[in-house]
Amino acid sequence: MPTDELAWEFAAPGQLGPAEIDFLINPRRLRGSDFLMRWAQGRWSEEIVVRAMNQTSQVGVLPYGPSTIAPEDPKALEIFFEKMDAIAGEGKRPDLLLYDRTTFEWAQHELAQRLGGVEKMAETPTSVVHDIVAKARAALEIENSLWVTEKMPGFGKPFLRYVRGRRKGRSKAPGIVPTVIVKGEDIPRLKAWETRYKIPIYVIQIFYDRGYFIKFSEILALLKSGELEMETQRYSNPDGVAATPKQIVKVPYVLCKEFGTVSGPSLAPKTFVDKNGKVMTYVTFSGGEIHLSHDVLDEWGVGSPKVGRTTG
């Protein structure tokens, strides 16, 4: 989920009603490319993963990263980010924590008793809930891509090998293919969290029609071996202005495991107006369901495949 540095500035929308405008933002203080669109898409990805995992009989997941419980209302979101400053010193938190079912139910009870609800863990310093965090079997970092995997040019085609140049010997994609993406700036922060809590992190990339996952330590090993390398990607802001380029690592889907197939999501347009009066639009996902793959069942000992449905 995108949690790049933010500074929000809100004002009354004047002649435009709340149904017409979702956000009023000063673009000069909005940092992070495509932030609102990626934020909304990321929220959908997290929701569909939570529903799917929590409908299994043997595991459950709880929100841990701040993005998982952020409000949609702009003014409430501003206040929310101020509260998040209190835990910013912890660095990068994975989005979700995965537990076996018995521990999941215990954790739910403990969080309700101590904090008033499971969603409160995401806005609480880990030191306060360290015993609950420590019992997690895995931590999940959820990413989202606005692609239909089966229509990507290289999907399903065999990979080759580079035969010359600095990439000699590395895998060569047959075209544009699905990838699991991790930002370079997140790598040391995720490493630090994983080292501190000794809980394995998995990165899950959800597309419009399916998802893939890979263990974070495997990404690090692929980088160390030279099979993967960091590359520069330039994102664009909603107004078309180029943002600061970011270093990322892209893991081809053939090096990952399938998380599941997605069906039934819809795309919904949303708009917002910046401080200078410019109307900009973005797209969000809503609804749909994800059918967990047998790779997920094998990885975490989940029972029979279930379906997680979101509404919206």
C-alpha cells in the first residue's frame, strides 16, 4: 500500500456537493504518484485478501499496517495520518498478520478486550501488543496492479535467457508479464521488521483477474544472486505531471506462486478537485471475490479452498 510522505490540506468544496467531489487536495503538498488511485486500489486488494483468508477454516488475518484501517472520508483521513505519526518510528509495517485459527480467535478476543476492536492494532504501537504480534505465523504485504494478467502479451509464454550483455544468463520475459513489485525504499524497512520480529514476510500482488505471492526472503535471495536487479520506474500523478522516479524490483510471475483467481470486480470512476480548482479523476476497484489456490493451501496449511467476497 502507498504510504509515501503526505501532507493534506482540506477546505470546503464550495459549490460542489460531496456526491460530486470526493477529495479536495492541494496538489503541491501531495507526494507519491497516483496516490489516491493506488490507495483506493490497495484498500480493495487488502479487503479481498482478508475476506478470503478469514473464510478458511484454519487461518485468519488481522490488520496491522495503517493503510488497512484508514478511513475513506478526507477529513477523517487527515486526522488518521496525524495519529499514525505516533507509530511512524517503527518503520514499515506489513499490511496484515496471519495466524493459525486458534491463535487468530485468541488475538481477536485480546484486541477487543485491550483496545476495543481488532482494527485498533493498526494504530497502536507494537510495544503495546507485542505478545499478539509475536504469535503471527506470517506477515503479508499487499500490492495491487491495474492489469488483466491473461491479456498481458507475455503471459503464458516461455521465458528465454539473455545470451549477451550485463544480463547474460538471466531470465528474459517474452513480453509484458505479471510481476510482484517491491519498492527499493521499502526493502530495508521490511528487512528490519522481519529481523526484529522473526516473522516471515510474504508479498502478494493482486491483479484484476488473479494474484501471485512470494516470500520476501526469496526476493532478497534473487537480488543477491543477480537473477533480479533494481530498476527505475517513473510514476505519474493524476494530473499527468511526472513524479519522482522510484527504484523497484519486479519479480516475474513464473518465480512466484499463484495466490488465487479473482472474479467479479467492477471499476468505478471517482473525482476530486485540487486547491487550484482542477478536476482530476481516478479509477477504483469494488466488489468481486477471490478463489484461493492450492499453493496458498500448501504454504499456510489452509483447509479447503474458500471464496472471499467484497462488496462496494
